[in-house]
Amino acid sequence: VWTRVFAFGDQNGGGGQHTGLDYCHYAGGNWQNLNLSTTSGGVYANNPGGINGQTNVHVTIVVDPLGNRMFYYNGTAVASNPGVNGGSVPALSGLIDSTCLIGKSLYDVDALLEGAISEFRIYQGVISPSTLALNDAAGPDNYVTTPGALQAVHLSSPANPLVVNQNSQENFLGDFANVTGVNLNLYGGASYVSGNTNILTVNSTNGTVHAVASGTTTVIASYGAMSATNSLTVVTIPAVLTHRYSFNADASDSVGSANGTLMGAATIAGGKVVLDGSGGTYIDLPGNIINIQTNKAVTLEAWVDFGSTPNWCRLFNFGNDGGSSEIYLAPNGPGNGNQHRISENISGGRNTDWRGAWANLSAHITVVIDPPTGTMSLYRDGVLEYARYDAIAPLSLISTNLAVIGRSLVGVDPYMPGSIDEFRIYSGALTPAEIALAHQNGPNSINHDPGALVSIQVAPTVYPAFSGVVPPVVLANYANLTNFHLQPNNSAVINGLTVTSSDPSIIKVGANNMLQTFRPGTVTLTANYLGKVSSATVTVENTGTLTHRYSFTSDANDSVGTANGALQGAATISGGSLVLDGSDGTYLDLSPGLIEGYDAVTVDSWVTFNAGAQWARLWFFGDSQANELYLAPQFGLPNPTHSLITGFPIGGGGVNSSPSWQNQTLHITSVYGNGVMAVYTNGVLESGTSSSIGLVSEVGNSLCWIGRSPYADPYMNCSVDEFRIYRGQLSPEEILATQVVGANQLLTTSAALNATSASGNTVLKWPVAAAGFSVQARPAVGSGNWTTLTNAPTLVGGNWQVTVPASGAAQFYRLWK
């Protein structure tokens, strides 16, 4: 473990690495790891799936500071997880490569490499995919730069038949005059066509097929004048209940023969197994009979009353003693006990963590692990919590030695307190609709068949304006299940659903049917799901609502809500501002859970910054060192920036800009949610994205502070004149208006519209404080539909203004929000 294929850098005086670039093919936990440590910072890229013992492996390392990329290929496929860990990729100029080693680490304690290296190459710059494809085909001892004329092409399918919703990339190889077996997907220039997109679709350039519905069709791959055809079959494999534990009198399996044994103080009471959390108290199942590894996919389902769950206890655990070759569900553990986890501790395995410990609550929990489709999904009470689609490691890697409920296979972990009404194991993946029906029917029914799809309904919904990623509200009605929300969040992928918009300037439909919204207005959304069609008129509106306001006139009270703040340490109120001097323990403590239940949040503040301090927080929402949303005025050295950051298990990230904020007075508006992550200074957008996948529901609800970090970071040195929290996102016009009217005036929700005639136009005006309104028009006072004008208001002097050409006929106008 931790041998290095290569290591370039220098050592410190103690026989360790000072700076270094190295690649380890077999790191602790059976990972591959690529590490870069320089004098200005360090990052790493890795993946679970070491290649120890494998032969003739072609590994290509790419380090690209200019593109902020660092990854590695195994063969022609990128093997490292997406992105880098630890921040931005630092410049290679900070690498002191005085010692360059092959087969040895810069840490003297690490073992030497045992193996054979056929060829080792170094390129200046980033190797192109086409060059890598030629290198892989030519092999060691051959360096081909020009493939020559194409002689033949070959198309094959690594997965055939495919399961509905499965993705698989076609193998398309080209034989050229100078080299054979070139991966044409990587080399570039290949094209693909599906014979029937109702059965499967195919990416036109990289050959990734997606199984849509049962049937057989063809895929045609072309390169230049040559083509090849493959026949592919798509099948549906229903999930089958294989083991059921109802705990009526014991831990027997009423469906299979994998009867369980009550261990320790475990008892049966009231149709449930009761676990008191004491050492040795759990349910022992026969892992060799359950035999998880023989399944292509598996669903695990339980109705549980969780007690006060300690960190790293387990609801279930299948694998080896000591915690290897395993899958498990920990109701409490990651995120300092503020998250729960489903984990595959196998080569290429994945984890899914989500905010909130499952403690002192009752829930119906469903876990689906479906390697053919790459799906790892977690449901609570029949509703998808989160799903990822890169969990392709086969279940055959899971050991059948041990299977337990209420116990961890790691000996030092505690046992789980709680009671379990029902525990089920299915061979195969339950569908989202089947899981919803199972929840509806409860633990005493094994019917999970929703029946035939009868109809769908596009719900007439109000969507927030200026959002980046919003799931459409499309409900499905089955024979046995009604009003099933097909896409409850942005991680839900529904095979066969297509949504379209009548006006992409108001609502644009993106990948996975996610909606991007723009200015307020009305559009028609149409959905087609498995042949059922529905349309509805939906509305886009500015939905930001002020929920908390701290003006610091004489105290830290909330003049809009009831979440009064408490001054801590040397914090004072002076001159209408909250004064924080940066001393330890000096901050404002706000009520916990201020943004609980929000889908988006806007935090608006007027601040005078004094001397900056690295990693101090202007404000922080979250749990103790987990599930964080915060604004840091100074972040990163030697060129500090200011940053809006989320520390989430899923979709964490940040937006930042230079320079840091210090010794200046600013109006700062931060927006997060519905795909948007943005920072405005003095009413102007400074940095942002509209494609963030993190959710406000991931923000912890135990800590809300102004001026404090949950880490051992400095406290803020600043004065805060005004601090506001809005439920929802303010529009760009509303943010600009708050800058114009200042900290002492709120925006208004009513205004008089003034119309004047000028140069053949009608000029419509209303006060600046009435921001976020749109103008609607119709030809008669009491009849006809109001039409929302597409003209965006502009700020002229102290008024918003819209100019429309005079039509010569009567027109009536109103403000609408």
C-alpha cells in the first residue's frame, strides 16, 4: 500500500515529502491516488478501485493548472472521480523537482514498487484525446503520430441486452494502415444513430446508448466512409421480493429461507424487533443464503423507529468482519454526526451522504443499488432523497460472509438503538413508483405494483423567476397510485419523460427536464410520459419574501420575524450598527433553523469591513463543521478572494472573486438555491452560476451566526448596518433597488403606474422601491386576457421605466408581480 509508480519533488528534513507530484496505483482502502503538493497549495484526484495485481495497464496522468484539471486514465477511460479535491490546481512552478523517482515515494516510510514498467513518457502540455487513443492502440515501444488510411471499423456492445434505464458506451474501433484497434470514441470523428429512439437513444458523438423501453433495435456507427451496425435488445427486469422479516414472533424469513437470529438483548415486542443499543444486541442473518453478490441489483427496505443513534452505528451491514467488501447504511456518522450514509466499501464503490442524522424519528427507508444503470438511490417515506448514477461497481464484489441488522462489521462502532417493524430484501431495483406505493400501503402489505399508467398531469405551478435548476411538477396517475410526483428533486431521472415549453424566453427546458426560468410571465408546459400527454399554463413570478430583518438600532432584534439575535463576547450595538471587533468569542448568535424549508435564500447585508482575516465568516448557516452555507470575505493565499461557499455532501462548491473585502464599506447580496449561486456587490452581479445542484435543504439547521466560523478560524472584524434574510431569491432588479434605496428603506409591494406619451411611444414609470414588477397590457378595462410585456424595466433616475410603441388604439396597463 502507498507505493508510488512515480514521485517528482523534494523532501523535508525528516524523510517526508515537501513538494511533490506522485501517482499511487494502490492507496489505502484500495484506491488509486494522484497527488500534487506545491509551495502554494495542494490538491489530489482519486477513485476507489486500485489496480494492484493487474497487468499491462496503460495509465496516463494529466495535470493542467491553467484549465484547473487533474485526472488520470486507465486505458482510454478517465478513471479518477470528476473534479479535484482541495481547491484549485496550483501552478507547477511551485513544485521543486530536485528528486525524481520511479517506483519510490518521497516518503521514506512507504514501500517500494513491485512490478514492471514497459515504458514511461513525459509530455509538455496536455495530451490530446486523439494522441492518447493512438498511444493506447500502439502500445509500448511504438510511438505513432499519424495513423494512416482507415482500413476497417469494428462495433461491439459491452452490454447486450440492456436493462431499461441502463447506459453503456459502444466499443467502436478503427484499423488504420499504421495502427489497429484505435478507440474512435476517444480519437474523435465517430458518429452514431439509433434505429428506434423509443427503444434506445445514443449520443451522436461518443456512442453512449441509453435504454428507454423494452424492444430490439440497431445502432449504426460511422467513421469517414465506413460504418458498422449492431443489434441491441432492451429488457425490463422486475424486482422480486426474496427475503422478508416481519418480526411477528421471531426473526424468521417468511419468503426465503434466510432465518435470522436475535442476538444479545434483542427482543420481539408489538410486532417489532427491539434493539436497545447495548453491546452485542443485533440480528444475525445468514449472509451465505442471502448471497447479495448473486444479484444484478438489490433493494433494501425497512420501517424503522430510530432511537438516539450514536455515530457510525448501522441499520444494516453486509460484508466481511472488520468492514471490507461491504455495503451498509449508517443512520448517523458522517459530517460530525450530522449526516446519514449509504456506502459501498468495494473497488469502484460509491458513498451517498445526506444532511441530517436519523435519530429519534420513525421512517420508511428504501435503498436501491443498481449497477447496470449506475443508480444508487435513497428514499425516505417513499420520496427520493437523492440519487447518483455512477455506482457501477458490481454487487459480486460484496462478501457473503456476514449479514447483520443493527450492528456494524467494524468492531469499535456502537450498536444501533431502535425498533424495526419490517425489513425486506429484493433481487432487482424497485422503481420510484413502486417505492411510493410500498410506503402508501405500509409494512403489512407486500403489494408494490402501481398498475397501469392511466394519465399524467402537468400541475399549474408557480415557478420562481431567474432560477437555474428547478424540477417540473408532473404528476403520474396509475391504477393503484395517484398524484405521483415524477421528479421531486433535481437528482430524479425519469426514463421516457419529455417536457417542452411554449416560450423558452420565460422557461427553458434543459437536461433531464430541469427548468431554467427568466423574467416573470406565463407559459404552457407540455409533458409526454410513456405515451400519456398533458399541458398546463404555469406562471413564473418573483417570489422573494423578507422573513428576517436586523437593523441594529438599539439591539439585535428581528423586526420582521421573531428570531432575535444574542450578542456574544465583546459584540455591541453602536451608531445603528452591530460592531464586531474580531476578538475571540465575539459574534451574533441567531436562532437556529432560520432557513429551514426554503428552496432558495437571499442574504442581504450592508457592512463596513476592517482589517481582513483569513477564513473569517461574515455569516454562517449550518451544523458543526458540516452542511454549511457561508460567506467568507477573505479566502485563499497568496492571492486572497472573497467567496460564497457550500460545504455539502452533494453539490458543494463556491463562487469567488478578487480581491478580499477589507477596509471598505459594501452592500453585499448573496443568493443561493434553485440552481443559482451568486454574489452581488452594491447591487451589481459580481460572480455566480445558474447550474449549482446543491439544495438549500442540505443546509444544517443547528447554527446561524454573524461573524463566526465553526472551525478554529478568526472572528470577523467589521460593523454591520443592516442584515436581511429573504425566503426565495430576489430578482436582479430587486437587488439593484435595495442598493438605490439603501439600508434604511424596504422595497414595497404596491405602486402607482404613471403613463406619458413621448415621440410616438408610451412611457410607463413607477417608483424604484417597487422593484420586481412586470407590466401587463390588454385592450379593454373589463375584458380580455392580460399579456405580460417582455420589455425588461430599466432604472431611470428614481423610477423604473418601460417604453412601448403607441398603437393608436386603446391600451390599458397594470403592474404585476
